[in-house]
Amino acid sequence: MHFSTARLALLAVSAALCVANVYYAQPLLDLIAADLALDRAAAGGIVTATQLGSVLALLFVVPLGDRLDRRRLLLAQLAALALALVGVWAAQTTVPLLGAMLLTGLLGTAMTQGLIAGVAAAADEGERGRVVGAVQGGVVFGLLAARVVAGTIADLGGWRAVYAVSAGLTVAIGVLLWRALPPLPAPARPLPYRELTGSMLTLLRTDRVLRERGIIALLMFAVFNIFWSALALELAGPPRAMPHTAIGAFGLVGLAGALGAMRAGRLADRGHGERVTGAALLLLCVAWVPLAFTPASLLALSAGIVALDLAVQALHVVNQSVVLRGGAAPGRMVGCYMLFYAAGSGAGALAATAAHAAGGWPLACLLGAGVSIAALLFWWVRVPVRAAGRAAR
């Protein structure tokens, strides 16, 4: 089906609001810890619970779109997400808070990736990249703006106000989606749930394109999190000692690059996916040149952020367009692909912390540049292999 501009805009806004819930807690940890008298380890568990919920969603909830009526599934998940956000707002002790955070991560991720899989399955073949790019643009905006929005609302009304406002917006967007979501019927012969989730292993084993694009995603999101994790450590410490809100505001600089990356989906529709991939991976490597000057120049930092986000989001859009091109099993394909994203994000954050502790910003930049070059070399090796295979066939 054809998606109008207005409908795509609504879907992009919905994706932004849903994915933001996964990241609101990160700049609020000190406020939450002070309110509930938590120690540092327990406060860190808040982010862990949210990320664990995201992984569980990819494994066990997102694939349900290949078995159930996607429209009803998405609306049910949205209602449950609103309740989970109310649970976070109302939590007075650690265990209920962690449980509500886990559900927030699970349902926020399930909604976001379910929207992408649903619209990819429903879109006409010639505009799948455009549709995925538009919704992914909303995801990028939500991801980058979440920390700034959370910090601003928390400064005005406390950390609980962040989740109260988000719950209200979730209900409002649910009403709009109830009217605007297109029919997304269940498959004619849905698999039993156990076979459905088990088939994800089969997809990973048999689908070479999924594996290749997944490895690129793992490496590029490791790079993304190496940068942002190290940046927070660098700017929060001496001599700059910036507040969390100011650090998070640098994420908005990346919106210029992220919005430009939405064109990558259109180029993929025209058969230029490999060219965009190569150009984006090269830009990912080049971005570390201005980023290396971050301690001395915030202007260089801003230029590097634009380049980095443009590269990462262009790659992400093309990856999803390529992985979902066949139109079969979109829920499971998105779930499998995003598992690589989760692994890369976690590994990048851990590596950045260790690198910054050992060698400061220079070592973190060397690490990020090294992983970027590894991603470029992986793609460079695999392209001739695919070309040789097509020629042989």
C-alpha cells in the first residue's frame, strides 16, 4: 500500500515517543537514586532493567507480528506501555521500580520495532526504503531528544513528571493510531509460538544477508556507543564539568545528520544500497578526525557528531531496507537484526568506559576509529564475494 506523508509523519512521531521511553532514565539516575535512597549499584540496575526489557522484546514479543494481527497487537502494546509508565511514576521502592522499568524497555522496544516491521510489510515494494527511512527518522529523533527532554522536564517537575507526561502522550498517540493505522492482518497460516521464536535461529543460520547486515550493525552501533559513553565521561569530568542537560543537548546536533540520512531509504529503493553503505562506512571513519579535537574545540565536536550520526543512521536505514526487502517474516527479521544492535551497543559502552579509564579521550577515539575501520573492511571484503556469487549464478 502507499503511505501518505501525513500518515508517515504520525508513525514517525509515534516511534519517537515510544523509543524515548527506553532512554529517559539515563540522565535521571542521580535524581531517582536520591528520591528512593538507592546506592550506585542499584541505580545502575535501572538502566540494566530497561535494556534487558529491550532484549526480551526482540526475542519474544516483536516476532508476534508474524503471527497476530499487527494493528491490534500494536494498540495493545501501546496501552500496556502507558500502564508501565504509570508504574514507574508511582514506584516507591526498588523492586516495583525495576519491574516497571523492565516493562517500559520491553514495550517501548516492541512498539518501535513492531511499527517498523509492520509498515515495511505493508509498503509497496518500490517505496519500502522511503517508509522505513521515515519511521527510522522518528526513532532517531526520539533517541537523541530523550535525554534533553527528560532533563528539562525533571528540572521543572522532578523525575516522576517525566514518566507522567510520557504516559499521557502515549494515551494520546494511541487514540490517533487507532484511527490512522492501516490494516495489518495476521498471516494466513501463522506458526505456533514456539516454532515462531525458534525459527529466528534458522533465519540467522540460513540468511547470509541478514548475518552480514547484522555484523555491520553490531560494529557501527558499537562505534556509536563508544562515542556517546566516552563523551559523557569526558565532558562531565574536569576541566569542563558540564551538567547532564548540557551534555545531552549535544545529541540534538546530530539531528541534522540523522534527518539527512532519511534520504538513504530512497536511494536504497533505487538500487544504490551498496553505494550508500560504502559511503556511510567511509564517513564513519572520517568522523573521528574532528572528534579527536573535542577537548580543544566544541565546534569540531559538533561537526564530528553530524558526520557520525549521518553515517550511522544512513547505514541503519539501508540495513533495514535490505533485510526487509523480501517482505517475509518482517517481525522475526527485525528482531534478529536488532539483536546485533543490542550486542554492539552494550559492548561499545563497556569498551568505552574501559578505554577512557585507561587512556582518556585519545584512547577512546582510537578505539572508535579502529572499530569503524573494521566495519569498512568487513563490508569491502563481502561486496566482492557477493558480486562473484551473482556472476557465477
